[in-house]
Amino acid sequence: MGRVLFSQDEDLLAVAQQRLQTARDFAGVVYAHQLAISIGQAVRDLELVAKVLDPDDMRNRVEYLPYS
């Protein structure tokens, strides 16, 4: 569907890294480790990602949260 995914699943992070290494396109992943971020902080950071990065900016990219 071409949508950027948010995940706290290390398996999805591994899939994204594999796609990067093999030059296979994907819409993008925003990743946060479960113990490193609260739900409120994740929502704030995801809102920032949505405001600053458009779908083309996120293509074939992994963003790591938290930002602050």
C-alpha cells in the first residue's frame, strides 16, 4: 500500500535493513525500542515525522525514535 510503518518489532527492523542492503524499495519504517520510549513520546515524535518528512523523504529509510 506504500505506507510508512511504525514498529517496535525488531524483526520488522531486520527486514527493513535487509531491504536496504539488497536495494529493494520500501515505503519506510519508523522504529522505536519498546523500553526506550513512552507512548506519549512516540505519538509526539510520530507527529513530528509526519509534519517534517513527506512519503518521498521516507522511501527506503529507517528513522529511529525517540528523538529527544
